[in-house]
Amino acid sequence: MAEGDEDRRGRISEALRRCGFVVLEAATPLEAIVRLQELDPIDLAVVGENVGSTPGSTFLEFVASCFPRVRAQLGSPCPS
């Protein structure tokens, strides 16, 4: 879960945990990239509205192009 806002990141991460996901959190693009590179396999990257100062949609495009095996999406994959 990559999201710059700590409160929002915590809420989304908790919702993902309730849906059965093991969640790794990142607050910045660099932190998220390091986690994607070091922790294999990662099946899903959930990107929030902003990752640090980077818009979530921009970071989502980066993840899709640099980590094609990782499914990436903007926002939580489970119902609220």
C-alpha cells in the first residue's frame, strides 16, 4: 500500500487486512520501489491518491511499466 497520507494509508491498509491481504506500507515512491524490488513475490500494489508528492495515477503508471508482473490499482480492491 503506497500512500503519502499516514491516516489514509492506515485506513486503507486496515481494510486490506480485513479482506485477508498481507499488507506492506510505503509512504514515498522510493520506499515503495525498494519494497517492490526486494520483497518478491508481490501480487498486488495498491496506490493511494498521492505517494509523497507524486500523484497516485503517475506512480501507478510507473509501477505498471517497471514491474509488469505486479498487478497495480488505484485505491482499495475490497469493498468498504
